[in-house]
Amino acid sequence: MHSVPTIETERLILRPYRRDDFAAYSTLFADAEVTRFIGGVPFSREQAWTRFLRQVGMWQYFGFGFFALQDRETGQFIGEAGFHDLHRVITPSLEGTMETGWALSPHSHGHGLATEAVRAVLGWGDQHFPAQKKTCIIDTANLASLRVASKLQFKETGRTTYHRAHVILLER
């Protein structure tokens, strides 16, 4: 089993999920603002649980995964960021890449925390998996995430439709 590292930035602690994170995690993904570009529909508690377990289990099989994001000052769980390989049915395929993703609570939006978290995640990924391609998929209307991706040198490689949403495929 791979151990999940802890990464500290100026304002965040990126750490393994804890079982007691689930209440905040479920609340995060029940928020329509958070899920607007992640399937478009708030998650039920059951759907959030499945996603939570997927994020935890990714580390076991790939040696990478998502981190829980904790505000250093308050200790509050504020979101997640990391990598996954979801075997999406999408053309072109993202399988075999480290698909980068992030989601933060609405009260954390607009403060540069997503950029800070994803920069730390990418630094870890580049150090431990230097030859593996880093990708992401972002809804064309998600301007905030497109700005984060641009700041972190992701470049557009294509556009397609995924689950009826128009998305941009990016690579770093």
C-alpha cells in the first residue's frame, strides 16, 4: 500500500483524507455551486460517499490520488485537489495520464487557494512521476478553473463533449 504524503503550503495543508472529513466532504459536493461544472447536479450523500472512497482508494492502485485540503489557520476542510485516472469514455482518451482535478468550497473561491493547492500537487507529481503526462478536463464555461490551469501552464489539446457538457482537454 502506498502512503499518502502531507504537503504544506503557505495557507494550506494537503493531507490524506480522514474518515471524519466525510461530513464536510458530503456538504461540499451537495453544493450546487461546487457541482455546477462537475456533472451539473449536487451529489446525494451516497454519491459523495462513493466519490470519497474513490479518492482514498486511488492511492492504492496508482501511487497517486487526491488530497484533502485543510486551511492552515482554521483547520477546516475546504476541498480537494490531486490526480486520478478515471478511465473516462472520452475521445481523445485520458487513460494512463495523471488527470488533475480540484474542488473547493465556495467560501474559499477567489482567494488563489485552488492555484496554491494545484501548484503543490503538480510539484509533488512532477517529482514522483516526472515522465507521466499531467492532464485535465474543464467545462468551457468554468472560467475560474481555466484561469487556474493557464497559470499552471496547462495548454489546450482539444475540445469535445463529455456527459453532454462542452469541455476543454488540457495537458502540461
